[in-house]
Amino acid sequence: MNTTKKTIGLLALQGDFAAHRKVFERLGWQTAEVRTKQELAQVDALVIPGGESTTLGKLLARIGLDTEIQERAKQGMPMFGTCAGMIMLASRVEDRPEQPTLGLMDITVARNAFGRQVESFETEIPFQESVVQGVFIRAPYVVEVTEGVEVLSKFRDKVVGVRQGNLFAIAFHPELTDDTRVHSYFAQMILESNE
Ligand code: GLN
């Protein structure tokens, strides 16, 4: 159970932030939706949910939240991106050099990388010496990591979970299962953070 006063922010411009919110509340955390700079200033960690990364990128730029998030990330704020959120954290998107991202993690991702035929699937994914259920929905994967990026999970040789310091990204959707271990991992990152 969480006993700190820290609040987890859910970027709530688009996508499945509500499902993440429920999981963190089940784990005993205080949460808040983030749509403005003022709301970002009031939280201690940020979840960037799945959704549609092109839309998310445009919305962030329009509100000017992109630069605020980059600033907080550099100060050490723990951030957790899933699926489109992983794309937003990446520095590069394969074959789409023009796509706006936050450029915070030193990774290159490929969008919709498991192929058009396979829109979504569910499979077991190794995570932290254990196995979690991974729901993949038009998911990306990581095609390039540089030194300093820790690979946390792979599926058929494809990197689907990474960590770089205070930043954590996975290609699948743990918020759509009953298994809270991936969220607990992020919660632990927040507890260990002194931002
Ligand atoms: N395919 C979406 C994108 O590229 C991501 C899908 C998701 O977040 N479930 O933005």
C-alpha cells in the first residue's frame, strides 16, 4: 500500500488513461488527470497512455505541454508510457522522421510494428523474472536502443519494454488485465524517486 503523499498524473488528452487510473487507485495511490500545465505542476509522476500518437503529439504541442513535460522529465519526474505513450517518449520513429514526439528516451520505435494483419493479440511476456499477460493493440516495438537503456521485456526477439533512468515504456497494455505487476513496478520507481 502506498503511504506517500505523492500523486500520479494521467495525461488525459486522448486514449485510455481511465483504465490506468483505476489500477493505480486499486494499488492505493492518489491520482489526477493532467490536461494543462497547471495540472502537470501538481503531480509527482506522469503516465502517458495508449491512444494515437500522431494526435497526442499535436495536442501536446498545441497546449504547450510538450515542453513542460520535457522539463519535468529532465528534472527526474518518473514517467510511464504504454503503446502510443512509448512512441511519445521515443527520440525517433522509424520511417516517420517528421512525427513529433517528446524525444526523451534514446530509442527508435516502429509504429504498428506487428503488421496490419495482426491488429491485436494477447500473449505472455517476461517481465522482472516473472511473466505478465501482454495485450498488444496496433502496438509499436523498439527497433534500436542505445547504451544506458535497459531492456526489460522482449517478445519474439522484439524489444517491448525499456527503462532509461526515470523513464519507463512498454509496447503493450497492462491496464487492460487484472495483473497489477507492471503498474507496481512503476509505483516502485516513484517511491525511489526524490524529484
Ligand atoms: N498504433 C497507435 C499509434 O501508433 C498506438 C496504439 C495504441 O496505443 N494502442 O499511435
